[in-house]
Amino acid sequence: MKQAKWFIHPIFIFILSTCALAISLFLYIYWYVGVSKKLNSVIQYYQLDASQFFEAKTWVVILSLSILIGAILVGILIIFIYHLKTLQLYLLQHNFINNFTHELKTPVTSLKLYLETFAQYELPREEQLKYIGFMLQDAERLSGNINSILNLARIESRVYEAGATREDLVETVRRFIAENGHIFRDCDIHLENPSGGPLFYPVIVPLFEILLMNILTNAVKYNASGMPRIDISFEMQNLSLLLHFRDNGIGIARDEKKKIFRKFYQGQRRENTPVGGSGIGLYLVQQIARLHHGKILADSEGEGKGSLFTLILPRKVWKGSQ
């Protein structure tokens, strides 16, 4: 985006407009008070009737005018903040398009290269299977990216809003891990339920599985250890049911704990971390949590010390275990 000159920059114009309006109000009141004093001295000198010159409603008019100008200032401020938010969203979308285009182009280019290799050369069966494995990985990567965009559109349009069913979350998480064992085959995943019994909660199962997939794959993707470890635990409190996801990954910088849930936000690139990403995975997690009347929190003891994601589901919806 082309940089505007400083004298036509929105921030400069906003500050100038606000100062001009505030100074105008100040000068008006200052002028009126000065004129009133002089007029009052004239009235006293000539012993005139003050009621003919001063109306009781004068200060009410001044007060009303001040409130009106204050409202105008607040309106200008709101418009300015909205403009900044819009600009920020535009920049995030611009970065998202650039990065996501790369995410789509890379596997397509790779697939094309493998297919050209198959077309030009007679490969032994072992080599064929190796290249087919690479192509399946690229196809899965493409499918995941496309599904992320589709899910984002469906969630923001509230298509899933009416599909909740009462499920045992412990069994749902255990089943999800088992069904996706091929994705997490190189991970050490532990599931802990101190209550020992089922924990029921109304969830939209496909969305809840997307939430699990994004949290768990992030824990694996942003992990520099030889064996990624994820500890999933359930905690019952008086007002909430908590699901904790703790990993031994690269951690989260302090200033990124809230930013990571923003739409299209991508964290700072660090050494030994993967390049790319769509910037919508954790945003989807947050939106799914909200659809289930809950919220998601992120915490970390620091870079290199792992992350803790906590899904909080309210008791007013949760009916307890049965």
C-alpha cells in the first residue's frame, strides 16, 4: 500500500481536526465569558436592568453546545478508530493472500513436478511408491488449506449454529485421536480425566473436531523436540468445564498470547520453526469456542517452554456428567 504524505495522512488530519474543534470551543467560551464581564460592568455603571441583557437560558445554550461539540469529537474518534481497524484488516488480508497463495502454489508445483517425472521416466516400483507418497502429502496439504477456507466461511455465516448434540467429551476426544492416529503417529499424546466418568456437553461434533485438529496439529507443527508431546486433561470447576492442551513446543512470546487468535495473524518467524501457514487456524478455534458459548485462552512460560491452550465451557450450558 502506497504511503500517504504526512500532511494528508489520516492520523495527522484527525489530530488537526480534533485540535481545531477543541480550540474553537475554548475560544467561544473564553470570548463569551469576556463579553459577559464587560457587559455586566456596563450594566452596573449605568444601573440598567440585567434581565434585559442576560437570559437564564444562556448557560444552558452554552452547555448544550458543549455537549454537541463533545458528541462530534466522540464521533470523529469512533470513525478514526474504525478507519484504523479497517486499515489493519486490509493489511492482514493482504498478507494472508500472499502467504496463502504460497501455501496453495507450493504443493501444486510439487505435484506437477512429480507427474512430469512419471511421464518422462520409467521408474521402479519402489521409486513410484516414494513419489506417490510425496504426492499424497501434497494433496492432503492442499485439501487442508481449502477446507480451512470453507470452514471459515461456514462458521462466520453461522451455518453450523443449529447442529449441537449432547456428547461425552472424553469419549469424543479419545475417538478423535484414535481415528487420526496416522496424523499423530509420531506424537506422544496423553488423555487424563480425573473424574473417571463421562462429561457431557452439547457440541457440534464436526466443528469440535476442527478445534481439536487445529490445536493438536499446531502443537506438532510448532515443535522443535524430537518427540512432540501433548497432554490433554479435563478439569471441573464450579462454573466451568475446562479442557487443557499442554505441549512441549516452541512456546508463545508474551506479546503474542492474544494476537494469535486474530484473523489472518501470523506469528513472528523464529529459528527452527516452519515457514508459512494461513493465519486462520487459531481464529477458527476461537470462533468455534464462541459458538459453543465458551472461550479459548493461550498461555506459555516463555519461548521454548511449551504452550497451554485452555478451552473453557460454561456450566450454564454444561449439565454435568451422567
